[in-house]
Amino acid sequence: MLARRSVPDPLLRIRRFLALVDPPGPLRQELASRVRVVEVDLTELAEDVDVIWHCAGDTDLTGDLEPLRQTNVEGTRRVLEWAALCPRKPVVHHLSTAFVAGRRGVTWCMRAI
């Protein structure tokens, strides 16, 4: 798991999320023993990556569009650029925010997406 350096205590954020979603099994109890926070140079990490899950995003759609674009569009672009530099060419799984079709007047089925 990657977290920004500017985020104080990423494990606390994960604990809060897990408290909200209440996952099955012992995940919440085992979090501290199974996940650890380390600082790493992404260029060093790139050689060993084969899967990327990009779940970061800003869902506050009521505010200023520029910070939203920086997080959701540019952040995703940076993840994809970094993935392209990884020698193993990792599979990238991207979890989007709530809206993928913009203002199009079309109804999308999950199978079509």
C-alpha cells in the first residue's frame, strides 16, 4: 500500500475505513501485524511491482474543480506513467469515483463499462 508522505498515520486512516465498512474476518484485528508503513523510493520499488490497485480519489464534488482534477485526473495519470516505467508491466486496477460518464445524456449498463 502506498500513502502520501503528507498524510499523518496512514494506518489510522485504514482503521477508520475498516470500522466503517466492517469487513468479514479478522482483518481489523490483524491490521497492525500485517501492514506496516515504510518510506520507499518508488524507483527502487518499480522493479518488483506486478499489480497496482489505484484506489485514491477525491469524492467531494461540491468544491473547486481544480483540486478535484489534480487528485482524480492527474493523480491517475501519474500512477499510469509510473506503471509504464515498471519493468514487469504491472496490471493496473483503477477504482474510479462515482461518475465515469460526465454529463453525457446516456444510461450505462455495468456490462458496457
